[in-house]
Amino acid sequence: MAVLYHGNCHCGNYQFELSSPGEISSALTCPCSVCLKKGYLWLEVSSGNFQTTHDGRLTEYRTSSIQDKFCGQCGTGIVAEHLSGPLQGKILINGRTLREINPFQLAVNDEVSDKRAFGDNELRRALLPHNFSCHCGAVNAQLSLPVAHLDIREDNCSSCVRNAYIGVQPTKEQVAISGRGNTFEYRYGQKFTGLSHCITCGVLVYKTVYGPPITIFDRLPAEMRERALAVYYRNMSLQPLNVRTLDGIDTASLRIERNDEGTEGYELG
């Protein structure tokens, strides 16, 4: 029996429907560097089972191995055609964009997974600084301490799941970022955090913490204000980075704390 799925980028600029002959329980990965940095989970589609319902503007990024399309407003990767490699010739949709699917519960076809990247033990011995970068090289961040010494977290909130974001939170003093002018920033909800994607390739390298207006703490009783401000200043000192963009990383080998709270509260605009 056919199952109808609904997909979209995070901001809702691009929306679609996907009809599947049964429930989707698995996805494909790809070892190309674009797919690794974006954490894509691919579903093969054809013109007969895929229909665009809101055709917002998508930005195209093309390499020798892939023609990738992502939302130019929120950065969500949507669709791609592989030009080489094990998925050559296939039109694929990013399974992370489907609202009825929890990517944490998908079985991943690792026949095409990356076998060349290094893992946790090698990462601890890797030379510093660690380099995080988008695919085209226009945006870079250098981390001055081993990323394996930091807590590495992934959750499936509506934004993180679409970006396949795996985060670490060093302090600003531990990170040097170049190419900020080559990014576009996406903020949503209360706008306490900004997600910076490369304008050209769409890869999310880092986030910026803005937090609430500091005047909000004036409403608190004095005994609570001091503790709340301590948390606020600690958060404001952080420079979140996307571990998927660490050059050469094999995320499957890392010790990642996963939070499976889902997308409760997310409303499509």
C-alpha cells in the first residue's frame, strides 16, 4: 500500500510530496565529500512518485561528482543528481527533509559509506589545529584543541536533523574563523542562534550564539538573576562548530551523544 510522505526545507521555502510503495525504513549514504559534509541520507525517486508542492528558489552547487540543490534561505539540502560514483545517474531526495521520518531510526546502507576517513583514536593524535571547512573552501574554522576532548552531540530537532548537524561547543578563544563574509545566516524562532552556511556550497560550518536580550534578566528576582546571568555569559562565550565539516572525519567512529526528542513544536511556515 502506497504511503505519502511530506518534505520541506526548514523555512518552508521548498515543499514536496513523495509517494512510496511502503514505509521507508532505510536510506543510502555516499562517500563523496559533499555528501559527507552535509550528512545526506538519500532516497531514490522518480518523476512518478515525487511532486513539488511549493517551488521556492533552490541554489545549485555542482562538482565533478554531484549536482546538489539546497535552499538559499535556510540552507537545507533537498535534491541531488550524482554524476559519478556508486549512485551515478540516480535522482535522490534527502530523507532528512521528510516530516514523517526519524533519521535516527533509518537503517543506513553502508555499502557506499566512507572507508577512508579517520576515527576517534586517530583524531586524538591528529595535528592541531583541527580544520573545519565547507566543501568549496570559502569558509574555514580552526580549532586549537582536540575535538575528541569535547562533548560531541547530535539531536533530531527540526533544524539539526535537516542539516545533519553534529555539534561541539568550544569557546570563541579556541576557534579562528575565516570567510565569514562568504556565508549567509539563517535565524528562526526566537532567533537566539544563527546558522552560517557557505553561500556557494551550502555547507553549515559554524553557528553564532546571540542569546536573548540581556535586559530580560532584569525581570528576575535578585537571587535568580546572578545564576541566570552566569549561564548566559557562559553560553555567549561559545563558538559552536559542525563536526561533519572537520576535514577527514569519520563520524561513525566517534562517541556521539544523541538526543532523540524529535521535532515537537516545529511548525512549517
